[in-house]
Amino acid sequence: MKPFSEACERNREPILEVLREAFATARRVLEIGSGTGQHAVFFAEALPHLLWQTADLPEAHAGILSWLEEAAMPNVLAPLELDVNRFDWQGARYDAVFSANTAHILSWPEVEQMFAGVGMALPEGGVKRILSVRSGRPLENEIPGVIPTAAVVGGPTSGSSFPILRLRH
């Protein structure tokens, strides 16, 4: 059975509004924590100039692949195995990185590792967008070099909003 996330359905449009501008000049995007695969399919269809690389732990791959196979889109790639503690960040080359609702399920050392790795995977001027909440604490106050963007995304019916963060690079 293909996995489904209500949260992905609720937040995809507001996130897309931000990504249209943020990823306007990007070509290769790494999505950290692709989860069900819903965001990857939706964003790749809406942003066809992007080559969208899905990535997650192996246990999520079957679900991601079910979304990708059904969509059959040429600009979405099968998931990479990505554990923030063991990923070859130096060998990864992308001009944009996206992650939604990942940091809040990682341990704090893993969040720090993810941010450090993203910095290695991107060239100078690369685009990073991390959408997450963590125990009610804003991430930008706890990770040096992280500043909030002007955009705040909230699900249309959720009544809550989440900062989209970017790294100074």
C-alpha cells in the first residue's frame, strides 16, 4: 500500500510558494528525509526544471518508490540511502537542499550533523531550505550560522506555522 501523509497534503502548496522563488535558479535538489515521497512528486511536477533527488533511510524507500513509480516523472530520482551520520556529504553535489519535517525527529547531534553536511554538499551560494519544528524551540537560535528567511509556512487548516530556515554560506 502506498503511504500517505495528511501533513504533506496540507503544507505542500504554501511550501511550493516559497520553493518557486528559492529554487528558481537551482537545477539539482537533494531532499533529505523524503518520507512518503509525496513532496518529491508534487514539487518535481510543479518545478520541472529541477532534478529532484529523494533520500531517506532504507525503511522508507519502498513507500517513496511507490509514489515515484506511479508518477513516472523523469525529473525525480529513486531514493539514496541517507543517514545523516554516515552519508558521504563531501561526495554529494547539489545546488539546493530541501528537508521538511525531518529535524524534529532527529536527535540534536544528528540535526547538527545534517546542517554541517548540507554545508559540505552545496557550493558557495547554494540554496538550503529546512522546514521543521523541534520541541517548540526555533532552530535558528541553536545552530550557529542559521538565520530565518522571510517566509513562514503554515498549513491552511493547521493553524500553526513553521519557519523555513537557511544557512549562511
